[in-house]
Amino acid sequence: MFVQVIRGRVGDAAGVMAALERWEREVRPGAVGFLGSTGGVTVDGRFVALARFETAGAAEANAERPEQGAWWAETEGCFAGPVSFLDCTEVDVSRAGGSDAAGFVQVMAGHGDRDRLRELDASFEEQVGALRPDLLGSVRAWHDDEYTEAAYFTAESDARAAEAQDLPPGAAAMFAAWQVAMGPVTYYDLTSPRLIS
């Protein structure tokens, strides 16, 4: 899997969300190798999206399509500054990965210890169903040592309630180790995510 991460500050949040709907309706049908996307705008006006493709070549071919270029030229006007694009060829998927059933998506971005995170993910995978039934799955995309991870939850209220609970000692120690491996994190809370698959 290949993931392109798009981030920027928006000047017109409604316009960006309408553009995503228009892309799905008008541009997506010709996007060969497109697997899905997760995107949205935070309450403080930050946009983030993870577009998933079968391969980097499929993403590049889509970017070169005239209709994609026209769509982006129009959509770019909704942003209040520069937009960054990160091409990620290494992707880690947990549980079901991205889920269109999610009512809330929390995106985390930072610089982390890739090997340690993968080790902890493997251990956590065995326990996550019982500990966090609110967590449907996640997708973590890597660009060098920089990651962008989307975690998919049943609802924001479910996620907040689960976060407030005390974990069993072993799970608490694992979670603390996971936080260290993640490093300082920037959060993007998408309360109205646009999910396309």
C-alpha cells in the first residue's frame, strides 16, 4: 500500500469538504488503484487527509490526470497557506485498518521509533479488542522517521470514555512505552471525517 498525506490550514472548511465530495463523485471513477481516503478539518481549521493507493505508480498516474489537476487547482483556493504532501511507501495497518464505520478519527503526526512501535503494535494487537472495543483499527504511514497515523473509533464519546479508564498494570506499562516510542505528537481530531473507500 502507498499513502499520500496532505496537510494544510484552511480558509474555507465547508469548501474543502464540498471539494472532497465532488472528488468522490466526479474524479474518483477514473482513479485506477485508489483504495480509499480519510480526511477532514479540525475545529481550529487544520486539514489532514490520508489517500491510500495500491502503489506509488497508481498515485502518480492519478496526479497526472487532467481532471485531477483541474480539481486540485480549484480546491487549493480553499486553503489559507501552503499545503504539504508526504509520499509514504511504508504503511502499518492494525486491526481492520481504515474503517468507514468510524464516527471519529484521530490523526497523530510526529517522529517516532519505527522498530519499537512495530514491536509494541504486535503485542498490543493481542489485547486491543478487550481493552479498546471503541478502536476499530488504524493506519500508520511513514515518511523517513516521520509518521502520520489515523486511528478509527466508533464515536468520539466512546474514545474519550475509554481514555479516562484505568488500564490493567501490564497494559498501562505497554501504553507508556508506546507513548515514548511515538515521541511528541501533533493531534488532528476529525469529529466529522470524510471517509471514502
